[in-house]
Amino acid sequence: MTRREFVKIAGTEAIVAGMVGGGVARLNANPLGLPIGSQTWPHRAMIKAGNFAGLLEALKGIGVQSIELCSPIDYEDFSSLSDGKQVRKLIADHGLTCESAHFGMDELRKRQSESIAWAHDVGITQMVTATLGAGNKPTLDDVKRAADEYNKIAAVAARANIQQGLHNEGFEVSQVGEQRTYDMLFGLLDPSLVKFQFQMSTIGLGFVAADYFTKYPGRFNSMHVQDVDLNAKHASTGGDDEDQGRGAQVPVGKGSIDWVKTFQAARTGGVKSYYVEQNMEFTKQSVAFLKNLQV
């Protein structure tokens, strides 16, 4: 037997052994081999009611492996999570992880040190803001001021070993003349200080994740996962008040987004985590799809 034949046979045996032990499921399921995550914002009613443990149990039960929170300082519905160390323990006790959370701009302007302290207690290493909030009809100067302010906030976070991130909502999906504000921000925000989190539902406004991941390699670290049926005439109830533009939100895999292409491009973009952001029923269906999506 030649060395090449031996290696080929040994490799085949390893694959078979993996199939017997469930290894193939681990290799093929979950796009990019990343944990399937859930943003907790759509489930905030449970948190507001003081049932965070129940939410964690429910998410774990449908196959979620990691969560993304919102700060109890600026998000009233999350105020019960102010004890970061207790939050960290609850998450770990349910076999989940949490490395990211959303923080309001007002909070980051006025109480950033408190935000960072809470993040450290929970074990969070990524602090994301939903929007820089400089209006839906900004001028070029507005965009420059917003970017300059956020670079300074991100520099403080970096000194505390926190990666600052930026989502894309109202302000970010606006335009200055013929140019998208979002694209301008890639040129104005320091790539070493700010990573981007792509909101998949903005495809309804013409923002295609795969295009952005390819155009701006290494600038992203996460994404919020929803699917959108661009041919639907009426809005669905599957999402939240973030639904924008054309189409209706649907469970992942049932809409217009090419998920294989998206996750392939995500490698180039630098994506290292993703969070389904939908109601519980849609989350359940989306997680089931993602478990079997091979990329």
C-alpha cells in the first residue's frame, strides 16, 4: 500500500466514524461552522416580565447556541438584566454563550464607562449600536460628524478590549444626494475600531448582504438574520418594527435571499457570528433551516 492510498483510506474511515458518532452533522450543519444565534430583542416581552431564564430555555430548546442582548441601561425592557454577573451565570447555566449586545447612542455618549463595565460582567466583547441616529435626511457634514463621534467612542471601547460595531437602520440606509450614507461610513469609520453588523432585512431597500461582504472585505463581524419575500404585497408579523421597504419578512429559507451565496460571501466580509432576529415561531423555523444549510 502506498502512502497516498493509506491516507485516503484513513480519511474515509475517519468520515465514517464521524457519521456514526454524529460528527457529520457537526461538520455540515450550521453555516461556516458558527453557532446559530438569536437576537433577544424580538423576545423582549419575556425579559420585561422577568422570565429571562424561560427565554433562554426556550431558545436552547429550538437549537439556538448563542444570544445577543440589549443593554439594560438604555433599553427599558432589558432593565431586569442590570446584574451582569448574574446574567452571565444564567446564560452559562443554560449552555448558551453571549459575546455581543446592542447599546444606544445616548448611553454611549453619556454613560459609556457603565456600559463597558456591564459588558465585562456579562462577558461581552462586541458592543453594537443600532444606528448613529443622525436623521433620515443627513447632509455630508452630518455624516462626517456622526462618524467622527463614533470613532472616538470606538477608541475608548478598544482600550477596554471591546470591539465596537455598527448596525444599519434609519440613518445608515439614508442617502446624501446619490450616494448611500452606509457606503460613506465605510470610508469614514476607522476599520481597526469599528466593525459592521449587517441587517439582512434591508434587502427590501436594495441592500444586498453578499454584495457588501464582497465589496468591503474584512469590515464585518456579524449579521442579523431574517428572510424577506420581495414579491409579497403585505407586511408579515414575523419581524419587528425594523421591517422596511419592499416585501414581507418570512422564516429564513422561505424568502428571496440566496443564503448559500450570502454565507459564502460572509467569509470574505469577515462575519464571525450571526443572530436570527425574528419572533419565536419564525426563529424556530429559521434555526431548523440553518441547521441543515450546507455552505
